[in-house]
Amino acid sequence: MKVAYVFTTNMASTFKLNTMILPQLEAGNHGAQVVGMMFFDDNIYTLRSGDPFGERLAKVAKAQGILLMACDQCAVRRGLAEGAFEQCGSGEVKPKGLVEGAHVGCFPQLYAALSGTTDVQVISL
């Protein structure tokens, strides 16, 4: 099974990702192939450069080919992207201060990045 996680609820990355999903991915016993993760609101702080969980996640994502993407508007609001609100969703906003390999974007960029993957279950947390 292939899954993509969308972290939308308050502290979803703190509890569900950092204490459950990430350790399972590191141990190789998650049970599903994770193809992408999209972060909204304060969940994007996990992707900050230097964040211990974010750095671990970036390492796993690189090794396992997992897309890491933060909402571009959320990132601009928090100083973690370069660009203007008017550019959000266009693909013109660039990450700033995020872990290596992390992207910023909106649904058009997420869909494009995952377009080559078939049979993906999307799980919102």
C-alpha cells in the first residue's frame, strides 16, 4: 500500500509523526510505502532546519524517496519561505530555513509532485 500523509490538525506532526510514524519508518516496520507528506499550519515547524525530528525525517525521506512539502502560505506566514502571498499556489515560493529536500507549495504543486505515483491512499492527520 502507498500512502501520503497530510498533517492538518493541531500538533499532528508532534505526536503522530514524531512519536509513531517516524520511528516506524526508521525501523522499517511502518507497513506502508510512504510517498509524500504535506504539512499545514504549525506542523511545518517540524521541517525547520536544525529541528531534531525534521533532520531525522529528512534523512529518512531522502533514503526512501518521500516527498516533504510545506504549505507555501503557511511557510511564508512563519518566515520559512521566500515569496509573497500572491505567489502562493504558483510554484514560485521557495523554501527558506527548512531541512534539506523539503519543498513548499500548494495543492497544484503537491498533485504535480505525486502525479507519477499510482494507487495512493491519502491520510489526513
